[in-house]
Amino acid sequence: MKAWFKSTRDSGGIGPRSDRDILERLAFESLKEQRRARRWSVFFKAFFAIYMVVVLFLFLDRGIAPTTEDHTALVELEGVIADGGDVDADRVVGGLRAAFENDGAKGVIVRINSPGGSPVQSRYINAEITRLKAKYAEKPVYAVVSDVCASGGYYVAVATDRIFVNEASIVGSIGVLMNGFGFVDAMKKLGVERRLMTAGRYKGMLDPFSPRDPVAEGHHQEILDQIHDQFIDAVKDGRGDRLVDNEEIFSGLFWTGEQAKKYGLVDEFGSASYVAREVIGKEKIVDYTAKASIIERIAERIGMAIVKTLGAETIIQRLTIR
């Protein structure tokens, strides 16, 4: 722009018209420079944002660094047990396998803070712990409970060699539930007519807008009882003669860690660091918990936002062991 101004001045242009042209050209050139500056600013900001995303991706998704140094392996179960949820069985099992396969891991701690969740996912983790225990018989595995180890969380814990809790931990809730809502009376008051079409007599038996069906409810109860029996068998297999002979244990009640110890539901009091130091004898703890990738976390947040927006979760009946 300076070169243009010099050439204009040297050309001898004078007068009001020339001055106005010079000012207009100056303003035009200034706008062009501002636009160029903005474009470069946007480019550098976008480049920096992409760079940070790549760095975060590499940081959050890096695998477990293998180590041959003696240590205690840790696998976390934090949250609701569900496929693709806080505690996904595939991710938990992946961490468990890595922990057992590493010769440097002299023992495995499964630290649990879960209210329960899917019976299928819980049973899968229980079965995998049992399999790994048999394959690596020389490597002990212990459950350590922090706040809650209820239902599906306890289903997992009973597969371990011993269960450690805090005196104030919540333990138990050995039961199964299927919950939902019924809106039949509300629809009558509002004058709303339900029009449900199905192929198959009981295809709509979980519909919350239809009247209750005794036959369908009997079928539901049969399923619940069968899953409950599977849960009870797993607890008895895992705990053996350590359990007190009391059917209330399997009633769905839950207890403090102190009470649970009296019933034989747990073994001792202690934290993860205590077990690593005093029981396994290797104070160094290496976390083998498989984390969800940043892409999965973003997708999960978007999915949950959509569900909340649609309000879909309020009408979904879910089967959980709690």
C-alpha cells in the first residue's frame, strides 16, 4: 500500500477529486489487509485447535505402558455396569487380561464402586475373572470396595479370592428388578385413546400405556426368578462356606461393610493401597483400567444429550440387578 501511495503522489495528481480517490483507495487497501489478517487469524486458531485435539487424543488413548518391574495391577469398576456405559464388560475384561498376562503383576486388585447394572455384563466379568484365576493360579485377585458394591457390582466381586471393604461401604442387594411406568388411568382422565397394533399376542406386553396382563406379568416374574437364581448360584460358588446360612442375604437387602462381614459377604477391611502393600506385598500400583477413547466419550455425550432432549428414557423399561 505504501508503494501505491508513493506512485500516486509522484504522478502529480492534485485537487479535490484526486484527494478523494486517494482516500478511497487507502480505505480499500486497509480493508483488504484487515481481511487478510482475519483469514490468517482464523487459520492459526483452527490449526491450534486441531493440534490440541490430536495431543489430547494421543494423551487420553495411549495404551497401558508394559512394565516388567514387580507391581500390583489395578482394574477399576466405577459406575453403572452396562454395555457401552460407565463400566463396559469388554473394556473391563481387556484390562483384566492385560493384568493377568503381565509377569510383573504379582497380584490383581479389582476396585469396585458400582450400584449394579446389566446382569449379562456382570455375569460376563464374573466368568472372565473365574477363567483367569484358573489359568493363572499363582496370581491372586482381590476385590476392594470403596463406596458401593451392590447387585451387579457384588456379582463381579464374588469371583475374586477375597473381598476387602470399608466399614461404611454399602454391600449386597442380591436381587433383580424390572421397572417401568403405567399411564392407563392418566390417559382415561385426559380422554386419550391408545391405538397399539402388534403381530404376536404378547409383543406389546411392556407397553406402559396398556392395561396390566396377569399372564405377561407371570412371564416377567419367571424371567426375574431365573436370573436371580443365577445370581444366587454365583454368590454361593464364590463365597462358599464363608456365607452365613441366612436366606435374607438373597432378599435384595444391603448392608454396611461391617454388617456384611458378619454375614460372610466380605472378608476383611482395607483399601487398595493396603492390599497392595500388606497382602500382595507390592506397594507400587499400575492402573490397567481400559479407558474409553475421546471419540467414544464425545459420542456418548452427544447420545445422552439426544436422549434427554427426547425424554425417551422415561418410558423405557430396563432390566437390572440392583
